[in-house]
Amino acid sequence: MGNKNDSPTIAGMPEARLEWHLDNWRRYMRSDVAVDGFPGRSAGCLVGGLSATFDELVDAADKRCAQAVDALMLGLAPAERAAISHIYLYAVFRFQRDNLDDLLLSGRFKVAKGLVSRGFY
């Protein structure tokens, strides 16, 4: 029987979980209108009562995770940020000096390390 710790990790985070965070960030970044419970990315105020449904709590947690990844992206080297944006947001970029796979690997490592150090799992 497989052990939970047998799954591949990146900077202490299971690779599948990092992939979830980056996919969650992709949905958040590409949503201009409400999609899967994510509001548009415009500034605004949060309103709500004292109670929320389970789905609203999950959506809020997903949004916080996406915002954490977005903040970590700002700390990456421009080429690493562009490589992740290329893969997850289908953005086009050219960096003649660097290898896309190497940039993606180092960028994903830094995002995973940042998430783990901030308590996101």
C-alpha cells in the first residue's frame, strides 16, 4: 500500500497540490466575470452577513489561495513569471537566452516554497 509521503514533492509541497494552486490561479486570473464562484478581478468591498454557505466559504478560500499565488508571482524573475504565464495563461513571450523548462521548474519551485512558508497547503 502506498505511503502518503511517496508522492513527489516540490519544496515540501506535493506536486499535485502545487498543480492545483497554479490551476486555481489560472482560473482566477482568466475570470473577468463570475466563473466557478470567482468574482471579477476589479477592486470592491466584501459584503456579507454572519453566516455563509459551505460553498461560499470554499470559494473564498480558493480566492485567497489564488491571490497568494498571484502575490508570489510578483517575486519571481521576469523570465520565470513569463514561463508560468505561458503555460497556465497561454501568454506568449520570448526569452532567447533561457530554456522554458528550466524557467518553469525554477518558477514552480519558488511558488511552492512561498506557499509552504506562508502556510498554504
